[in-house]
Amino acid sequence: MILNEKQILERLVDNDPERRIVITPLINPAEQFGPTSVDLRLGTDFQVIRRSNLTHIDMIQPAEQINEDMKRTLQHVKVQPGEPFVLHPGEFALASTLEFVKIPLDLAARLEGRSTWGRLGLQIHATAGFVDPGFSGALTFELSNVSTVPLQLYPGVRISQLCFFVSSRTHLPYAQKRLTKYSGKTSTASSAFFKDPEYQRIRQAKKQTEPVSPV
Amino acid sequence: MHKTLLKFLVAELFEKMARLQLLLDEVPLEKKATAAPLFSELQTQLTEIQTHVLAQKPFLTSLFSDKPTVSGTTVNGDSAHVNAVFQEAIYQPYQRLCQLSEWLNSVAKESTRPELQLFLNDVFPQAFQQKVIQNSVGSDVIGPGVILCRAEGISPLLPAVDLPGITLETLSLIQKNNPLGWLGVLENSLGQLCRHLPSVKTLQEKMKGKLAEEDFFLPVVKHLLALRLLGPAHYYFSIQEALFKEDMVFFEWVEPILFFSLNHLNFVDKNLVILHESIEKSREHLAPYTYGKTGKASKGNEHLFHKDQVTEILYLTEKEIPEKFAFTEKQFQKALQLQERLGLEILLSSSHLYGLDDVRDLLDKKQQETPDISVYDMMSMLGESPNTSREMINAGWIHKVERGPVWLYSTISPLTNEVGENNTDTGMSWLLNMIERRDHLFLKSIETAEVHQMLVSTV
């Protein structure tokens, strides 16, 4: 079941902190609420990939090396309030919500774009719009401009909406999962794919199948 | 030194070590590659300092032992022995840390963060700068301009800047990402303010011959102006600075005046009182010259200034920094309320216009009175107002003073576990992670509040 605006409102003021949804700052609630969603705003920090010295992302290098490569190739862009971040056609950038969000254990959420921005060609996530029960932090946007004109994006603009679904109470909240990578982050977080255990396994498997060099 | 104060000092030392490590980690690989032996040596020496401090196991564990001691201190023995322990465990590592930060500062060439400007806009807004110009003798006093990163514990000679309204300030490199450590960037601007305000000169003339130590008049005025602008955060920040500088004058004379003024301004909470009492009990160590002669601690504010004189200076600061530019009692209350958010690591950028309990009650009442009330009308009660950088930074200091001992315990707890003797890295990793998370929280909160302010101020 998807929560309607009144149910969301009740959850925002719930007496029980465990059941309470946290969205802060709520700058103008009446403006932000829709029938079954709450609009979220664009934050101030962005990450773009510098391609000039990058041939490809080698997924099975040692994790530390990938981490260093990611640091080197990601450009962090901080936009001051009132200044735009320009997303060019075909460009991809990571960003995050201005708001801090906390989802209780008996709800899941889904982040979607707003049609206002969709009509201009802005996509706010590539594939990962689902938010697990127990998540807390800023939500990440995977921004793409699929139109033919550059888009000026200002911090504080409502570019997305969050809707909530009732779930059976989860046994292991997102933040407590052993391999959680993004919970509690308050700013834009880049991919930490290299921490996924399957890469370690692939690396090991590859090592075992590599031909032994003749002595 | 009394245990509470000592925990505060040791926690700060650990934080400084962790901050230097985080800065070193932050240096891009390309930059590190240009001076690889140097960065490698920096890392080696920093690890050595950490290992040395963590090796002071009896001292560190005694901070949390329940054994009653006569004076509530951790180290017993004559003062020479006590000083030797403190030098070994705190001051020598700190000096080495300062040297390393000087080294890093010279190669990393870091600049300050943009969020620092947002903090300065809050403390020295344009309107306040205009007021200061009107009131000052010359027209060259405005506020902080360019801010340079400097090494920890070092006050460099700054070049003269021949631009009206620009005051050069410095920030310890170690505090670059820490809004709680930004309070020192007002040092020169406040000094300028003291020297150029006619009312300060008039009061100085009036008090001439009546003060025990006339040289301390301007420094005391500067501290009280800072207190009026920054709230109790200035007190905490000044204490940590004075502890590392071993500034006896501060503890002997200035701290009691600051505590008296905090009471006058209603900026006192229970942890501040506990810290002050700990300073009182440590005065023998902090100001040994004046204490040692009589065997009794002198009461600073009575010794240097009479309470009436302090009140008169406070009145001056109230006149020069009117309520709309000052850190107010209402803001202090807000900072106290932000503790809950800090504890839950929730963004501090805003506060609800109404308490959640009030909103709940109001919602119930409204629904009973007007069953067909629009849900959108009810939502407006959930709105939030942006907090200022000063409110957030004060909340941060209040929270840190309360939680600091727990964080210190978590950092050194692997030491108390015999099995985990070789596992001291766990404690430091925990601290690094915690500091990094909190820094992000404060920085994001400051930025978010600015966007929030922009969106509501134009409605």
C-alpha cells in the first residue's frame, strides 16, 4: 500500500521515533506534498567523471587501487546557493538531496523524478530509485540530461519526489546490514562497487586461471 | 589537573591527531607523487606520534578508572612528576604534531572551504560591517577578509594589507574541515574592533588607575566582544586553545571573567558549569605562580577586574553589538534543542516552527473542531526555519563537551582490553570515521541552511 499525504503527515509527527519518517529541512510542506508523495530538493554538491585521463573502469583491480582511481577521476563540484550547476546534453553527474531522510523499519520508499523536469529531459536516477527500510542520510541522484539543450540546475529546486510503501517490519534494517555502503552519508556518495564481495571472488578466480609464466 | 578537564584536553589531542591523518589522506595522489618521500615521512612520523600517545596506557586508562583520588586528579605525586607525565603524554606529542602540520601546510598549500565564508557572513554580516564603519574612529575596520591556512599552534607574521576593510586572518590547517574550530578566524578582526571603537577608548580612560592589570583591558574586551558575537562556543574554543598553549594568564584571569559573563548572558548549562568547576580545581596546575605563593587560588575576576567593571564592559559590548547581530539567549536555547538531532546524526540546518508534540496536539484539535480541514492546511505547521551557523556551532560544542569523554573512551577502549592490546588501530579508525561523519554533517548543515534561508527570504 502506498501512503497518501495524510498518512505521510501522520508518520512525520509520529509519537514513536521508530515509526517516524524524518525529512529535514521541510522548507515549504504545503508546496512539497503531493497526493502520495513529498517533493525533494537538489543539494549543493555534485560529482562528475573526468574522462580525459580515463580509458575505462577496471572493475577487478585491487579494491584500494580502484578507490584511488575513483578519487582521481571524480571531480567534486560545490555549487553555492543561487548559482547553477550546468548539466550538458548527454552528461551524467551524481548529486544528492538537500534533505536528510530517515525511513522507518516498516516502510520502504521510492525516489522518482518530477514530470516538470522530465519534460525538460532531466532524469534523476539511472536505475536505483528504491530506498530500503531503515535508510538514513541524503539520497543520491544519478542525473542525466537526455535533452538537446544544457540545463541549469539550482540547489534548492524540487527535482524529485519520494513516495512510501508499507512493508512488513524488516528483520535487518539497511543501516545494519554488514555490506551497507551508503547509509548515514549526508553528502553525495560515489559508487563503492569495489566493496561488493563478488569482485573479490572474481579477482581470486581470475588469479587461479591465469597461466603461470614459465620460469 | 582535574579529571574532567584532563579528559577534555586528551580528547582534543586525539581529535587533532585524527584530523591531521584525515588531511593527509585527503591529499590527492598526484600531489603526493610529486613529493613521495616527504609524504611517506609525514605518515611515518604521524603514526609514531599516535603509537607514542597510545603507549601511555597507565595514564590513559587512569582517566576512566573509578579509583578515588584525593584531589580528583589522575596522576598523584609532586608537581614535577605530574608535569613530567603531562609533557610525555600530551604536550610533547602536541609539539610534534604542530611541526608536522607546518610541514604539511608548506607542501599541501590548502585553501579554506567555501562554507567558512557562510559562517563569516553570519557573524559579520554586511549590515554589521556598515555599523562598525560608522562607529569606528577610522574607516578601515570591517571584518575578516582573506583567510590563510597556517600550521597548528603557530601565529605567523602576516603581511600588511593595504585594502580598506580587509583584515587578514588565519586558520589552523588542522581545523580546515571542522566548523567548531573556525572560531579563531575572528582574532584580528576583533582586535581591530577593540582598537578603533571610540566607546572602548572612553571606557579604558575611565578605568585608568582602577585596574590591577591595565594591559589586560583590551584582551578582556576582545574576549567579551567575541562572547557576545559567538556565544558559549567562544568559551570552549578559548579553553582548548589556552590548554595547548599552556596560557596561564588566560586561566588565572580571563577564564573567571568569561564564566561570570556567561552567567550574566544566561549562556550556562550544566556541562559548562562542570567544566568550569574542573578548571577551578585545576588552577593550581594551570596557574602555578600565583597559586603557589598563597596556597589558594586567586579569584580572577575580583583580582583583575571588579564585577562592576566586567558588567560595564558587558554593557559596552551590548551597545556596540546590538541584539540583531549578537548571539542571543534565544539562540542558545535553540542550540541546546539541537542536541537531539546531533545525537541522532540528523541534519542541523533547521528547526521545526512548532515542537512535534505541539503539532500532534494541534492536528488532533483541528481535526475535531473542523473535520473537513484540508490536509494541506495542517501541513504548514510542519514547516521549519533555517538555523544560523552560530547556532549549529554552539550546538556542536555543547554536544562535544558532553559526549567528548565517551568518544575518548571508545577511542582508547581497545587499550583496556588485554586481548586487544595490538588492536589499538580499531579505536583510532573509529575516531577517524566519527570525525569525518560529523564534519560532513556540520558542513552540509551550514550549506543547507543557506539554501533554506535563500528560499524563505524571498517569499
